[in-house]
Amino acid sequence: MKGLLRIEVPEGLVIKDTELLNLEGRQVKRFKKGLTVLKVSDIPASPYVLRINTSEGVFTEKVVVE
């Protein structure tokens, strides 16, 4: 769905927090603990880095908001 970003996590993995960073590493938005569907419709179209802090470590993924 447009304006939403879905995170798929393996069963048992706990999302502690999630941040959307611009390509300079500055935080654009922080999301509540445990969310797997993120509202990004209020963010300008651009490439970003999604940083997900979980019970198993920190994962990053490049995403593009259109």
C-alpha cells in the first residue's frame, strides 16, 4: 500500500526500535517499538536507510520512499 513500509521479521525476533535515516545518517523519523508497518506518507520522496534494532542485533536496509 502506498505510504506504508512493511517490515517482515522471522518469528521470535523482537523489534526494539526502528529509525529512518537520510543518506547523511541523520534521523528523519523514529517509529514505536514493535511496529512492522511504518507510515512514511509524511516523508519526502527520497532514498533512506532503515535501521532496525532487534533482539538479535541491528540491521540496516536501503529503502526508497516514492
